[in-house]
Amino acid sequence: MKNRYNISKKTVAAALSVLMAMSLTACSPSDASGKSLADELGLNGETKPATEQTIEINSAVYSMLDFEDTQEAEFAVKGLIDAPEELEIKDKDGNVVWSQKAYAFVDNYEKAPDTVNPSLWENTRNNHAYGLFEVTDGIYQVRGYDMANLTVIKGDTGWILFDPLMSIECTQAAMELIEKNLGDYPVKAVIISHSHVDHFGGIKGVMAEDMVADASLSLEQQLASGKIPVIVPEGFEEHAVSENMYAGKAMSRRANYQYGVGLDASETGKVAMGIGMGQSTGLVTYISPTYEVKETGTKMMIDGVELEFQITPGTEAPAEMNTWIPSKKALWLAENCTGTLHNLYTLRGAEIRDGAAWASYITEAISLYGADVEVAFQSHNWPHWGNDVVNNYMVDTAAVYKYINDQTLTYINQGYTSDEISNMIELPEELAKNWYTRQYYGTVAHNSKAVYQKFMGWYDANPVNLNPLEPSERAKKWVEYLGDTDEVLRKAKADYDKGEYQWVAEVTNVIVFADPENEAARFLCADALEQLGYQAESGTWRNAYLMAAKELRQTDSDDYPKAGSDFSMQKNISASLLFDNFAILLDKNELAEQAFKINFVLIDTKEQFMLHFHHGALLVYENKQADDADVTVTCPKNALLYLMNQNVEALESAAQITGNQDVLALFVENLNEYNAAGTADFNIIEP
């Protein structure tokens, strides 16, 4: 992993050595016998079992929750038509991209192992139920073949398909299961509920580019053409291709922690995380939509099935929609209700979501469809059946998001800070007891921080926190003041033995940031984080704790599996978004004394842009050309991707370039602040 700060580990260690030498109480990392502090404290880089304190905390969950309430477990397997005895999906090269086989250990336990929160274990068991299921007559889902569900509705002559998963291998396997049991019918339309990749990345597993309807036609004409329309909520493409663009590198690295991509599935490793077992790592694809739904109440008839849409922007995704199927009395809730508490803030990083708006769109759905609905189903987890059950499900889910929003604001107005609120806030008992709103994915604590961030920002009003030292410098000062870090670690180990894992993780991580080579601090921090992971009800928190523990113990463990791409999404990025990304990639400090202008003429999209580099800032002007531009580039829009990859030769072969080409070369060679095509590998749990 890479150091995030402009200081090497050797420099940090050297500085720490000087500080330690200056301290009268400083001692060496080993005693006179040569025994290291790690050996003295019994610390090592091995995975540990649950401690007595963790076992006690996890055991108490059985008395906190009603494990005799088996509704969710029953719904998770209701309507099963077929499932393979073992499920392991591979790509064309034989690499495993998705596996339920890896979770076979779940079937070996009647109760949760000591190393897993019993509530999260229930969610894991339910998400381990995979196969083809009937939702109601004519509506079917393949669940457990990726993080999301693939849903089909049988029309007069073919399938209306919802959310074609994240990768083509998983989508193809799901469709094979459908065709085996229900018949081989053509896909008449694809509906994508929202703009997250796990709901559209597998689209080329059900349709090729030449099967896509003409977006210039009306929807009726698209359907009549024999091609396949791709129907999405308004704003879908903008958010689908941009959400992970500006901060995409950081998001991808942080997603390693959220999804536990470096963890093995096991009793001490990765289990479920509320909305599935994790993300598949197959080939991610993209096809531009051909029709946008813009208004709630929009109705359409597709292959004999009437659909009515409810637009729900700014809820779980910036562009999202529910779908009502009146003939089936069935309500597709997209990811607005998911059988778990979801995220107002996702740990990988994203824009804050509005809890009050989320609740309001759920209550709108109740007002529109609640009187008639008999089954609610969605893009993760399992359906809920029965009018009373469905209405309670929606009311309880809306109430949870509204409570977190409103109670956080109450505490804000009483003067409490973000960290104080996250430690104070708890759901009322009647909301907390519901299995379908438990904290498997989002948590009340970090969702309250999202509300604080939305309304108050990062600052807690304490001027000490206006411009704090960066973590490594702060850590070195703490270590200097603490003096004998060996004695601190001995005290921390005693606190670990008492079960004070959060404090132990905090104090040992300070030492790690001051001296990343301190083996005892690394191992003790890892052990504390591991126990926090074992106790976590949230699968994403568990993953984050255990990933951090792994990286503290194995500093070279950064070769994680990742999804592939056919780059079809990149080809749909707008030119303005690409230019904005150039500004992020650009070494602005290196060019701070430079001033230049570049005209771009895009021959296929008929767009013109002028880039003005001014005192370190790249200003982008749309629909403008500069008469005094240093250089002008005339090319197709997608030739701009060569710039992002610093491939000047490829650009020259695809473009006409006039003017001072040295300016263009200077610009391109400084698009180097990170590798746009590579994998992010900066450190998280250490400097």
C-alpha cells in the first residue's frame, strides 16, 4: 500500500527514534533477553477466536431480539422453484466471479458461531438461500446469484426484465436458470430501477448492442420495432457514469473495506452484509438507456403488462424509481425498502442521502398503492406478502429513516456534535425490533453522522478543530507526550483483556501512525479491530474492521479481486465530465506558473470546449473557442479518453492538431496525479 502523506515510513520511524531518545523514560522494543514486546504481550499476526467478552456480547443478542419470529426466514425461501446444489459462477478464463459455495459453512451451524453477531448470522442464512423463486403469478426472481436480484415479469410473448445484476457472467447464469424452468422467451424490455452499477452492469448478459432500440423513437415505436428498450428514471445516465468518476479512485479503495473484498468467506471472515453476500467480480458492462421516465404516475403497456412508475430521486440513489404492476397487485420498491436499514451515507464514500425525502417517497408509495398491494419485492433480499405485512413493512422502514433524520436534528439543536450524537441515538424499541430494519448494511450511528453532515458540515464549532494537524504529525506529538510507548502498549493490552476494544484500537492506531513499524502496536490494534468485527451487527462494519485487521497483520495484502470492464461505461462519459476529470488528474502545483488555452472541437457530438489553465486552475468553457488558443484539437469525443490515459500518439492518430503541440504535450504529461486506469492502493489503517 502507498503512504498517503508526503513522508515515508522510514522518515516517520527515524523521527520517532529521535523523540524516543530524547525521552528519559524511553525503552527499547525488546528487553535484555532480546524478547520483543509483541512476544512479551503474546501478540502475533494470526486470526484470533472470539474473546470471552465478545462471546458474552454476542450471546446477549439472543435475549435482545425475537428469534422465534421467523417471518423473514420463511419469506427468504418462499416460492423456491429451483436451485443448483452448489453455486459457483466462473468467467471465460475459469476465474470464480461469484460463489455461494464459499458460504457452505453456514449450513453447519444451528446457532451463530461465537465470531459472528447472531443477528447478522440470521441475515447471512437468509441471503444464503439462492435460486429461482416465484414472487407471484407471472413474476419471478433469481436471488443469491449476485449482490442484487434479477427479476422478470412474464408478458404475452416474452420477459420484462428488471435490474440485470452487476456482471454479465452472473446475469447469464441467472437467465439460464430461468430458461431451464420457465422456458426460453425473448426479452421485450429492460427496466433499470436506479443508477448503481450492481443493477445494470450485467446488461450485456441479456442483450447485445445491436439489440438495443433506437432512443430517437417514441417508446411505442421502440417496442414495435422488435428491439429492446432500456427504461430508466430521469437523470440515470448522468449519475450512473459520474457518481464514481470524480472520487472514483478513493471510492474503489474504500469499497475494499466496505465489501470485504480481501476477506475469505468464513466464521472469522466475510459473511452477509444486509443486501447480499457481496459484489461479483465478473465483467461489468453498460448500455445507454433509450427511454427516461420523468414523472410519477407515468404508465406504459409492455407486452400486455401495464406498469406504473413512481419517481423517487435522492433516496437510495440520485436517480431511482418504484414500479406498480396493478394486474398483479405487486409493488417493485427498487432499493427504497430492502429488508435492512440502508445507508444515508455509504462507507465507500458518496453524496449524503436525504432521510426525510426517503421517508416521504415511501409514504407516497403507501398513499398511491398501499390499499391494493398484496406483495412488495425489490432489488435486494426477498419479497413481503400480504396487504397488512407490506404496509407495515413500508411504514416501519419510512419511520426509521424519518426518526434518524429528525432525532439527529433535535440533538443538533441541543448543541451536540456528530460523535456525541452517534453514541447517543438509538431507535425506539418498536422500530428497533423489526428484523427487516435491523442494522445489517447501514447503521443508526453512521446514518446520524450523515444527517449531521448534511445540515452542519464537518465542523463541530470548536475552534481547536478548525485546522487540526494531519494524522501522522498529531500521532508523533501524542507519542512524544506519552513517552514510553512500550508501557502504553502494556496498558492497552490490559484494557484489551478487559474487553475495551474501541479504546485499544484508538490508542494503538495512534502509535501505528507515529511508527508504522511498531509490530506490537500493529498486532494489538488488529486484535482489537477483529473483536469489534465479530461483535458488529452491520456486515459492512464487520468487513471494515476485519479488512483493517488483515492489512495491519499482512502489509503486502493489497492484491484484491476486482470486477473487469468492457469500458462501455467510459465511452458514454460526457465530454464535460471528462474535462472535469482532467482537472482532478492534473498536477496543478507543477504547472502553477504556466498559462495556456486549448480549444477542443468534437466532430461527432458537435460540441466545442475551451480549456483555460489559469494559476493552477483548469477552467472549462462550454460552447466557446478562444481566438488566442495555443493549440486546437479536432477529434471525436471518445478520442479524449486517450488523453486521460496519457496516450498522445493514439490521440494524434485520431485527431487534427493545429498550433503549439508542445503545450498539448505539457498538458498531457502532467495528467499524472494518479493512474486513471489502475487500482487505488493508498493506505487506510496506517499512514
